[in-house]
Amino acid sequence: MSKKLYRVLISLLIAATGMQVAQAEESANQGGLYMEINKLEQREDLCVAYVRFSNQSETEFSEFKSELFAFDKGDIITAHFLADFQQVMANKTVVKLVPMKDTVCENVSSVLLNRMTACKSGEEEVTDCLRMLKTGAKGTIKLFK
């Protein structure tokens, strides 16, 4: 194979791969996975986070678990917690109440979505869940990746 033909084939392969990635991102954005901190509520020594997960895709999730960290106004970690959504149907929005022990809600300024600990449809792992997920929050609390 000539060097010129080899370069053309490599260029075509790179272009095709780039198009597939772009199409996957566009599809995910249109289908939409969205997580937000809707509100925080103080209950004695617990701060309860109301976490909303909106699955506007055609994928049903048998497991959707995320690891989160809460930060105070000084950017110091005040809590570590998991949001565990199970059996989230396609085109469905659900809310999960997640307790943060020994945390004062009014001191929480932001929440980091650190990683996905599980993301499955049936028995199969769904790749790139964190990348496909958009984040948001109501009020002054910021949810970020």
C-alpha cells in the first residue's frame, strides 16, 4: 500500500470516528440525562438533599448510582454521600431523598458529582454515563462534575 493511500485511509478512519463521537454526544443531549439538587432540607443533625434524576432517553436503567461530595462556603468537603436510583424507566423523572449526616444545610454551597459507581441497563454496563449526564441545581446550591 502506498503512503498516500495509507494517509487517506487513516484520515477517513479518524473522520468517521469523530463523526460517531459527535453523533453519540448529540443523541445523548437530545435524549437527555439530567441530575439536579432540587433542594436541601434540615432534619435535626441531617441535611437531606432532594436529588432529581430525569431520564429523557429510550434507555431503562436498572442501576444508576453516583458518588457525591458536598462543599461548604469555604470550599471544604462537609459530606460524602451516594445517590442510588434503581429501576429508572425510559422517559421518566424520579426524586431521591439522600441524607447527609452531621451536615448543616445552610453551610452547603456546592455539590460535586464525583463519579458514577454503577450505570446499568439490565445486566449491561452503560458506558460514559457521567459524560452524558448534565447537571443543575435550584436556588444557590451548585451541582457540578
